Amino acid sequence: MEKICCVFAAGEYKEKPIIPEGAFIIAADGGEKILLSMGIKSDLTLGDFDSLKTNPQGKEIIRYPVKKDDTDTHLAIKEGLLRGYKIFYIFGACGGRLDHTIANMQSLSYLAENGARGFLINGNEMITAIKNSSFKIEKECDFSVFALSGIAEGVSIKGALYEAENITLTPSIPLGVSNSTSSGAEISVKNGTLHILLR
């Protein structure tokens, strides 16, 4: 089983996150506050520390200038990739500032483009992205599928209330919104990237 990298961002937390045993924990700036409130010290704390407001307490610390091209969360994802992680659980990355939520969804595309898989987890909602691959839903749930990163061709949805076979989704028409499955479903895309929201 692949090791998991857990990234804690400074956004909204609907409930206490569940950290898989043995996961590598990165606090992205103010995300360290959440970890410390849980009595957990990160393996790595990084960022410009503009939202942390205190000295970082992680086991390892990487400081960046305030003027930089990447968000702190995206820097954490890049660092996790450099350290060989392919599965990312990202907490505190939804809600709060809408611009950062959108940026974090873009980071899911970045992970998919680099052969990894990320999950933005916020309470009972989860968002992931796949590129030229498939994703299995293992239980009953509601879900939506979006082509946010460009045209997605050869999209198929099986085992859902609304099924599809080899269709094309675009960023301008929300055709894949509000679907559901009673026992599990499989979503695949032949050419392009899909964002999948489960709740």
C-alpha cells in the first residue's frame, strides 16, 4: 500500500480530520494551528507564515518569502511529490476564501498530471481529480463530475442513476452535476481531466 501524505491548510474544518497511521504530515502555514490544537506536531511545516502569526513548531521547517508564485498549500503538495508521495489527503483546503478553494482544486489537477492522486477532504465532502484514468466509488453516495481543466473526452459513468458512455464534457456546461449511486459506481475519462465531488 502506498504511503500517504497529509497536508493541513489554513481553510475551513467541519470536523476533526482522521489521519491515516504512518502518514507524512505537512502543515501549510496556518494549518499548523489545527494540528497543534489536536496535539500533533507536523513532520514538516512550510510557508511564508503570514497566517500562522507565531514561530512554526514542526519537526522540519521550510520558510518561503511572502512574495511567491505558489500558495502555501501548493508548495506543500510540490514538496510531498519531491519526497516520493503519490497519495495526498488535503485538509482545510475548502471553504473560507473562495480563491484558495479554486486554487486547491487546480492543485488536484497538478497532482493528476504528475501521476499522483489528491483528495480535498472537508467533513462529508471530498473532491478528487483524475486524468486519462478511472475512479471507483465504493459506496452509496451523491456525486458530481466536472471538466474544470479543459475538455474531457471519452467520459463514462457506470453504476449510477445517470449513466454515460463515451461522452464529452466541457468547462462551460455542468452536465455532470448531481448524480448518485446506491451501491458504487465507476467514472472514467479517456482524454482529459475530471474533478469528482462526492458527498
